[in-house]
Amino acid sequence: MLVNDDKHYRSEIANFLRNSGHRVIEKGDANEALRAFQSADFHLVLADDRMPNMSGIEFLRKIKSTPRGQDADIVVVTAYGNMQTAIETIRAGAYDYLLKPLNIDELIAVIKRVAEHLALKRENKVLKLRFAEAVANATQQTRQELLSLRKAYIEAIGLKNMGFHSAVMKRILKLAWQFHANASLPVLIDGETGTGKEVIARIIHYGQGDVSTPFIALNCAAAEPSVLEEELFGCEESNFTAATVSGRKGKLDLARGGTLFLDEITEMPSALQSQLVRVIKEKEYFRVGGVKVMKADVRIIGATRRNIEKEVAQGTFPYDLFCLLNKSRIHLPPLRERAEDILPLATLFLSEFAAEKGKGFEAISQEAADTILSHDWPGNIKELRNAIQRIVLTSDDTMLKPAHLAFLNPNSSLAD
């Protein structure tokens, strides 16, 4: 919901958000916005701090006093960027605030953070409700329901799609559960792209579904070094001018009490890797631009597709960080080295996508199975899953046959 009494200004922002794929409800009056808020669910309310008949702070407090207000994040837009305004806004229940004139990049960034925050709140709320109910009803029936719930949750985080049929993967699953039992252990997961490193990290965090603390992931290869530092550590509030960015939480803050998964940790700049050593050893860190020591109540799980011993030998990955992570390590073998998992996974994906798309595929022919087993699958589980999804999307049959797999070998006559 976008609340601002300036129709022209409001329309410009609303059109930008709609063009970005968001559904926007516009309101020019605070009282009208309150009535609309009480009759529908809104994820984000973007409100001006100066409106006729009601201040932004008063509007914010009224929304937060309603039952629906606990499930929505409110961002206040203000032209008065000073410390007092910031304090009053946050104390009244705002998730964040933005300065006028509105910076589009800041708006996009805060919407992204709101989405992550709300997803995290929903995840924690669902888990707490489910397990609280299970504990409250200590009968055989509810205990059985709890087991079913844990099984369903494990499938939801991807455990079912990992392929734990081979002896090596069964050992990896057992090891992940052992690491889960000791939340103080940092963990290193290495393996080729597509082997399921994040799924294993989630298993280490969630165990068999008995955890409601946050799991936060950060891809260290997907951001510029300066941005990555703020993403990881957060930043302190600036001088509150239109040219600066207000303080915000980092992933270490969001993961408090839970797990921070650092994908492609070897791509992290060396300066940040050194700071990460302090996080793991001393359990503390500084936000960007901050002087206050922050406590790091998180488990760190790092993952890489690279040969990390080689990176250490070449001096591109710090030895002390390697030693901290290597104490608890899981190596995920490529799919070609665990052939026992390939056909069960292919059958699982075929059944999953056929049901999803209403297709008739029920089984894999022996000839197609031979083709699947003979392929190297350099993209591992991800490539296999994508291949089966492509077949189901483009074909319909009762049996998956070699002709369906012709795209794996473009030179085959079947590909014509």
C-alpha cells in the first residue's frame, strides 16, 4: 500500500513499482488507508510522514496496533532526516525509513530487505506453531503427526531431491545430522556445481525438522566487494542526509540464533575473509562504519566449488579460516561418482514434474535408463533435474524413451 496525499508523486512511485512486478494499492488519505488495511492483507506499507489530519508516526502506531499490523512491514518516507526522526520512526514500529527526494535504488533495496524479512517471519511462525502444537498434545497420534511433519519438512527443504541411495550419500546424511547436534561448529561443504551444497547446509541447520531459528544464505560471488561487506555485516546509520544511506541490518544480524550459509566463500575478498575469522573465533564483529562491538550468535557454514586446499596453497584463501572450517567438513561427490543415485533421482523428478504438469509419464524405459547412466552429468543433480523437467515440459508419454533424451547428444540421429 502506498500512502501519500500528493497524487502526482504517488502515481509516479506506484507506476514504477507496478512496472517492477508489484501489486500496488494507492491511498491519498491516512484514514482511508487505515480502513483499507483492516480489510485486506498487505505485505508492505510505504507511507509519507506528513499527511493531512494525521502524522506518519500516528498512522504507523495505529497500523501496528491492529492484528494485521504484526504481519506487515511499514517504511516511512520523510523529508526530515535527523536522528530524532529516525529514533521516533523505529520506536513506533517502522521496519525502515527513506529520505526525500526518494532514491530509486534505495527503494528497490528496502523492498528486497522487506521481502527477506517477511519470508523469515513466516518461516519462523509456521515452524513455531507446528512444533508448539505437537509438544502440547503428547499423545501417540500427535507424536506420529510430528514425525510426518518433520518428514514433509525435510522433503520441502530438498532432502528428498538429493539422492541418498548410495552408501557415500547415506554417510554424508548421517554426518550432517551429527553436525546439526552441535550448533557451535562451523562447517565447510565442498563439491562441484549442482551437487546440492545448500541443501546439505539446510539439513545441518534444520536436522530432522526440530529447529525454528533462521537460515540465511548469502552468495559471496554475486555482489561487489563493497556491497558484500554491507550485506554481511550491515552498516551503521549515516549522517541522515539525502546523499547517504540509513543504517540497516546485515546477514549476521538476520541469522542471529541460527545459521549463516556463505555460498562460494572462496570468492569472498581477502579482507572480509579475515574479518570472518574474528566472527568465528571471537563471536563478534563491527558493522560497516560502526564502533560498537556486535555479538555474533550464528553458526557459519561455508561452501565452495573450488579446490580449497589449492586456494590455501596459492595464498588466495587464508589458512587460519581454512583450519576453522575444515574441522567439520563434508565433500559432496559428483553425480557420476555415485551412479546408484542417478536413476532413483531421475524417476523422482519424472514423477514430480509429471504430476505438476498433468503429464502421463509413469516410468523410464530400460534403453532410456542406459542413456541416462551413460551421460556424465557435469552439472550434477541440477542438470539431471533440469533435463527431466525439459522432457516433461516438451513431451507427453507414459514411458520416458531414448528419443526424449536426444538433446543430451546433439550428434545423435535421434536429435534430428
